[in-house]
Amino acid sequence: MKGIIGTVVMAVIMMSTASAQTFTLKSNDLGGQMTQKQFANGFGCTGANISPELHWENAPAGTQAFAVTMYDKDAPTGSGFWHWVVYNIPAAVMSLKADAGNFSGKNLPDSAVNGGNDGNAPGFIGACPPPGDAPHQYLITVYALKSKLKLDKNASAAYIGFMIHFNSIGQASIVAYGQR
């Protein structure tokens, strides 16, 4: 009898593990490369400065809000460059449309906040690697948060990232490359 019960328990565990879905981030705007739409309009670049469309699925149980970041670890700053930090996206929202990172904030879902980027502005600032650099890796991550963040509207991108880290219960990322 113990053998049958053990077999049944193992089968149930295996079936529940097999049916678990992975938290996943996708974009209809990015195919692995930044386009001129996602390049900055400044710093010597002449892009459209439009944040990419993003959508995600299978968020972890207990998600109370989401945050999205775009970070360039290859920026020649010694500490990378935060291109976009948006937080307090409602848990029922599973996507951001293109240009959600607009500096006006009008394209964000209710209660979501565009935090300051490393260009000292609230919203998305597109890719703009120095001419001649190897392709830069732009890491775009959606975080499932266990609670909304209570932050000062002037909080730095690094501080917001710190608070996201300590409130995250899951994350999903994609990488897009950009080069001039």
C-alpha cells in the first residue's frame, strides 16, 4: 500500500511541476535589436525615444504590483546606466504599450509611476551607445512585487532598483542590443 501511495504522490508532484508556467517577458517591438524607435533623441542620437511594447505572463502567486526596468551595463559610466524605471504597475496589468515611458506619464496605467532615469528625467530615455562601441546589452526586466513601493517622487533610479530588489518575488527579462 505504501508503494502505491508513494507512486501516486510522486505522479501528482510531477504533474503539478510540469504544469507550472514560467514567468515570461516578451515584446512585439524588439527582435533582439533596438530600432531607431527605441534610440534616444539626444546625447548625439536621433531616435524617436519610444519605449518598447512589453507584455508578460504567468506572474508568481501573491503578486501585488509590477515594476519594469531597462539597464545598460555596458554604458561607459563605471556603474552602467538606468534608461527606464517604472513601478507600481497594478497586478491586473500584464502589458505596457509602446511609449508607456513617455515623460508625460500619460501612457502609463493608473497608479504606475515613471521613476527618474540616469538622465535625471522621469520616464524612458532610449539607447545611445557611443559611436564605435561594441553592441551594448539593454536588459529589460519585469519584476513581480509583493507590495507596492512607497517612494519619494525624486528617488534615484539606483534607489528604486534597490527597493524593487527587496520587494521582488519573481522576475523575467529580455535582452536587446544596440550599436551606432
